[in-house]
Amino acid sequence: MRTVERIEKEDITNLKFSKKEVLQDEMERKRRNFELMRAQALGNLLKNKVSITFETADEKIFQVTTTVWAVGSEYVSLKQNLFIPINAILEVD
């Protein structure tokens, strides 16, 4: 199992992301999309934070605790004009 490193959302701008999909299973991708939509609703309605675990281009695993403001077709928008590609997200809690 790989080590998950905690990261502050402001440090996401220093990371590089791959275009590859990190989840190979279709059901896992559907679950991720459901959890992202749920996180968006919680963020907009209640200002709740979620933990997002994601993989970078160099295959390191990071986790950030943040509020999800919007979910697009390719990116998740966070506060302070920060974005994470959806294809890099492993898990949303």
C-alpha cells in the first residue's frame, strides 16, 4: 500500500497531474462522481469540508481536506480558484 501524504489546498498549485484515469473500475468511477456531487451539495449548502484523496503525475498519493465549490465534467473547483482533475481523484470522504 502506498503512503498518503496530507497536503494543504494552497499547495495543490505546485503539483502536476497526469491525464490518465486512476480508477479502472466503472462502478468506482460512478461512486466517485456520486460522492463528488454530494460533496458539492454539502459545500454549497452547509459549508462542510470533505477529504479528497488523489494521485499526481509522479504517482504520489495526497489527501486534502477542503470545501468543494463546483464539479465540472473534468475538474473539481475548490476555494481560491484551485482545481483538481476528476480523473486524478481516488476517493472522496
